[in-house]
Amino acid sequence: MVYSKREDGRKFDELRKISAKVGIIKRADGSARFQIGDTIAIAAVYGPRELHPKFLQDPEKAVLRCNYDMASFSVTERKKPGPSRRSTEISLVTEKALASVVELDLFPNTAIDVFIQIIQANAGTRCAGICAAAMALAHAGIPMKDMVAAISVGKVGDKIVIDLDKEEEDFEEGATDIPVALTARNKEVTLLQLDGEVSKDELMQAIKLARKGCEEIHNVQIEALKEIYKEDKNGQ
Ligand code: UDP
């Protein structure tokens, strides 16, 4: 099936508009909002704090706990509030996408809790959640070896595209969706999922696009983090 033109006029390798802000939840240790197109994720970080009950503690490192949730009002169709198999899976892959960059071994017996809430969804929510969470962790002052950015790439019809929106995800029989998370400096893949079918060459092409997209996102994340220090200096 030929996919000749994106509905919103973007090029096949063009991201939706991105914006980010750090420090949006004053009582959290760290927080951030990340928006890409109509998808908005907010993240709040608490910790490191002593983990209770004690038998869950790890004497060698902190336990990173991520909780992803999609608000009932974030989508146009009816969505039951509360956890689901989908949110449990996304919480788990988010944890894996972030754990390798956080210096967990500095904080034995503690928990670092990351809450991600999707307040508006138009595809790519797990990636937006990871972007927001990485910024919130940095804002909380938790030592990190690297930053993490994430973007969804995939195949719509016959084209490899970046940052699919919901219409593209639902194109014809459904697109191939490939969420990718990458560390900024070392370009290590911390998340790679694939829902659909692609050839090896197409997958490599998609990952190349994801690298470019993550670099762009990373710049936005860094700018948002710098912004908070400018505000602090100005006494805000
Ligand atoms: N979606 C929805 N209701 C749900 C779950 C998902 O409308 O209960 C939509 C939403 O726009 C989401 C998209 O489907 O972004 C794709 O969901 P998927 O599970 O592929 O994860 P995502 O692409 O958001 O990471």
C-alpha cells in the first residue's frame, strides 16, 4: 500500500512540534512535562527515599519504580481509569529504559519513584513518558550517567516514518510501530519494541531515523533543564 503524503503535512523524517518544561509539580523532588504534537506526558519523581516494606529493599542499590498511567480524559474514546495490562507493560519497559543511566548503586535500601501521567494522547505516549521521566530524574538531582530520549518510528504503508500519530498508527491494516529509547552520549539503545512487520533493512533505516529524532529531543530536554536554573537565578 502506497503512503504518499502525511495528513499533517510533515516530511517522513520530521517530528511533530516538541516542547518541554521542568519543575511543573512544586512538591515533587523532580518533575517535567514533555509534549510532542498532541501527546502530553507529565512526570514526577520522589526519592531516593527509604523503601518500605523493608523486605523490598536492596542493600546494594536503589530500586527504581516507574508507574505509567493514561488519564481517562486523555483519549476521545471511553477509557477505564486505573491500571491495565498495557500500563503495567509500559511501566516495566520504562523502568528498563531508564534504570541503566541512573546511578542506583549510590542509594542502597531506597526507592526512587517515577510517576508518569499521560494527560493527552495521540500516539507515542510511552516515548513521551520516558522523555518526561528522564528530565524529572535529572531535575530531582539524581546522579545520571547519561540522558535518555525516546521516539517512535515505524512503517506506514510503504514508507519508513518518524513520530507516528494515531491516524498513522491506524493506517489501513495498522502500521508497524517501533518505539526506541537512546542514551544521548553513548547512543545505547535502552528500549526497542516492535509491533508489526519490517525487513532487516527497513528496521535499520528506522533506527537511523530514531537516532536523528532522539538527538533533536535531547536538545529540547537539555534546554528545558537549563531554563530552570536561569529561573532560579532570577529568584523565581
Ligand atoms: N490509545 C487509546 N486508548 C487506550 C490506549 C491507547 O486511545 O486505552 C491510543 C493513544 O492515542 C495511544 C495510541 O493508542 O497513544 C497508541 O497506543 P500504544 O499502546 O501503541 O502506545 P503508545 O504509542 O502510546 O506508546
